[in-house]
Amino acid sequence: MSSWHDRWLEKSRCLCPTLDGWKVISSGCPLHGISKITREVSADEVQKLKEDLEELQSAFNLIWKAQQRAIQMWQQKTGRGMNWPDKASLIVWLMEENESLRKQNQKLMEKASPLPADYIFYGDWT
């Protein structure tokens, strides 16, 4: 029966480039301080991992850009251009801004004049 340490090593491998190609390493990796190569990785596995990495990087980039836009909005509205809010404060601020804009929109909709009584709608003009 394997120890908890052996089971942990099985789960904590890294994919690292070596002179002989990509290999899964669980101890002795020059990049991660591990020394034993456990098995070689097929080209298909490497391609799948690269695709997964691309997908995760793409998702991260979308989130990062959205967060940067929100931070810029916060900085402009608060006048604190050299500061960054923490994520919780930023989310609370965005929710408050959203609620404020919804209320403004509702007031504008209430002020908008209703259609005249003799208005006849003939359907879609497209």
C-alpha cells in the first residue's frame, strides 16, 4: 500500500521541457526543484495540455481586462487615480453604480411623454 506522500507525489506532477522533449516530472525538476522523471508525455498529451493552457489564459485575460476597466472607472469617479481598490470594495462600488444608473434610467422613463392618443402603430417598418 502506498503512503500519503507517494499518493501526493502522483497528483503533484509538473509538465516540464527537457532536452529530450516534454516530460511529466514528480521530483527533481530543474524548474520546480524536483529530481525524478516519472514518465514521458506523448505529443497528443502535450497538445491537449497546450490547448487547455490557451483556454485558461484566454479566460484569465478576459477577466483581467474587465477588472482593469472597472478599476479605471473607479479611479475616474473617485478621483483617486493612483489607488486600486481591493476586489470586494470594487464589486460593492460597481453594484452601487449599477443601482444608481438603474434609478436614473427609471426616472427618465417616467418623465418620457406617453404616445399621443391618436397614435396608430402600423407594425414593423423594416
